[in-house]
Amino acid sequence: MARVRTNLLELDSQLAEQKECSRLDVEAGWYAVLRVPATRPDEDLALELLENSGVYLHPGHFYEFPGDGHLVVSLITPERDFSEGLEQVLGMF
């Protein structure tokens, strides 16, 4: 739980430094949903992040979000990896 809390704080800190992306309320568990500009399909964005940056996350349609503009990140990722990966994600916008 400590890692989840630390990563959620890091997520909020990085989101506060930009205006393009936000997150949905975390209801429970160890995932956070990012709301990102729908400039392309979520799956294409997730694949690009994986292929170019080694960042693994889920496109929103895995969780039945209607339409594009949602990415799902794991809050149980080791803190340093989470922070660096999140920088890559947010740097795309």
C-alpha cells in the first residue's frame, strides 16, 4: 500500500506540472486511469510507448472505456520505474 500511495502522489505531482492530461478518481485497487488527449487510438498510443520507451500500460478499451483518451497505469510498479515511465507518457502531449 505504501508503494501505491507513493506512486499516486508522484502521478498527481507530474500531472500538476502540465495541462493536457488528468486522472480519474481512484476508487480502489492499484490502478489509475489517465485522461489523455484523444489524438489517436489508445491502443496505438500504448503500443508506441511500449515499442519506443519500454513503458507498459493498458489502453482504456481493455477496461471498457467508451472511445479513446484513456490509459490505465499500475500503481504497484516500483517507484523509480513508475516516475520515469510517467515522464515518458506525459511527454507525448
